[in-house]
Amino acid sequence: MLDRLQADLKASMLSRNAFRTQVLRMALAAYRNEAVAKGLSPQGVLSEVETIAVFKRLVKSREDSVEQFTLAGQLERAAQEQAEITILKAFLPAMLEGSQLEDAVREAITAAGAASRRDMGKVMKELQARHGASYDGKAASQLVQSLLN
């Protein structure tokens, strides 16, 4: 994924797309910071799971910002953050949503043998084992809670 990020950054710079270049530079900096935090050099290569975690954090941060800017009435800033989310999400794997997420949660509940909300941790662990980073944890958590009532 690092190669793709660097190639996209280069293409963005060549096409003189300042906004996209800025977002991709920020993502590359976050990637390199994570590599250093993991004990690698700034040129170190993170695993696929670690890279996805970096991009998920970046997207989550911007989603929180969109919410705050919208509440504050700063719609222009919220739109800018939303545009950054669109660029960053292109680097994430396809996410389970809607009925696919519900099916995955139901399978995890069955596999974990969950009967009540006390078993939520088992269900989330099973979901993580089966689907890794390809789902939104918050949405899955809410779905598990509603299904385990």
C-alpha cells in the first residue's frame, strides 16, 4: 500500500492537484510516524493490517471533525473534511455495510454462541477474527447490541 500511496502522491503532484497532494502528504506522514512508533525507520514498511489501521484513524478523525464543524455551523470546513475522507477511503478495503454487515454479525453471534449482551465481547472478537478490518466497529457494536436484546 505504501507504493500505491507514493505513486498517487507523485501523480497528484504532477497534475498539480494541490488539495489531493496535501491530503496524500499528510497520509504519508502519518504512515511514516506509525513506522517510527513501531520501531522501524521512517522508510520502514508497515504490515497491511497496520497500514489499514493508520488510514482508519485518519478517516475517523475527519469524520469527528465533520460532525463538530457541522454542529458549529462551519459547513465549508465540514465539506473540506468530507473531501479528505473521500480521498483517504480509496486506500481502505471495501467495508461490510448494510445487509452484509448484518449477516456477518449474525454469523459471529451464532459462532460465538452468544445469548445476551454479556457475550458482546465474544461476538466482537469472532467478528474481528473473521473479517479483520473490513467493517466499522461502531456500527457492528450497535448492531450486536440490538440483536442480543
